[in-house]
Amino acid sequence: MPQNGLNIGKDYRFDFYTAQGNIVLPTLLKFTAKKINQKMTIKPITGAPIQLVFEDGGWEGSFDVSRIDSSLDDYFAAREAAYYAGANIPSGYIQETISEVDGSISTYQFQGVVLLYEDAGDIEAEKDVIQRVSFVASTRIKK
């Protein structure tokens, strides 16, 4: 739902897929992602520096959720139990769907995603509980 020719956030949808199944987050408040670039500067003694960028750093980001159920707590409790049981914990992926200003749909997929429970939330009277999850991903591809 772009507005005045701009993407405004509500025109994005994120779907979270793990080996244990989908995580449904209807109260997603914020999502951030950034490319991790490996940079190198070559400094020849005879001229200006030469900049190199390598695409092998992956992606990282985070998202905030207003807690309405035990979805995140259950996922991370199961993953922690699997870890201590010595089980293999496969990565997942995040699918990003954008309603573009021109009416088209763009879809991207963060692959090789590992989620990290950064903050289960502060519990205070008469305030919503905001949970924060960060992630790392191997790649982000266009679908």
C-alpha cells in the first residue's frame, strides 16, 4: 500500500520459515536488514588507493514484535532443547514481499537464516511486551 509514490512500511510483508515450521508474527513492529560487506583498501605507493568489496559477508538484521502469544518463546525453547540434546539445527529463511509503487510485487528471500533471541521483553504493568530477534543470513536473493 504505497502512498504518494513512496513505500511506507505497510507495503512490506515478512514470512519466517524454520525447520520446525513457520513462525507467524502478526504484530511485527520493525524489521531491519543490512548487507555485511568485506572491504579492502589497496594502497599503491605510486597512486590513489584502490577499493575492493567482496560479497561474501552475508546479511544481518533484527525485528521487533509486540508479544501476543508464545510463538517466539516456543520456537527458541525448542531450539535450545534441540541444541542441548545434540540435534542438528538446520537454518531457515525469511521471505520479504513488497508491494511496489507501480503495483508490481517484488519478492526477496534471505537464505541460510539463523535466528537469535536478543530480548524476550520487558514486563511492566499496562505496557506491551516488545520482543527482539536478530538474525544472520548467508544470502538475499530475488525470487
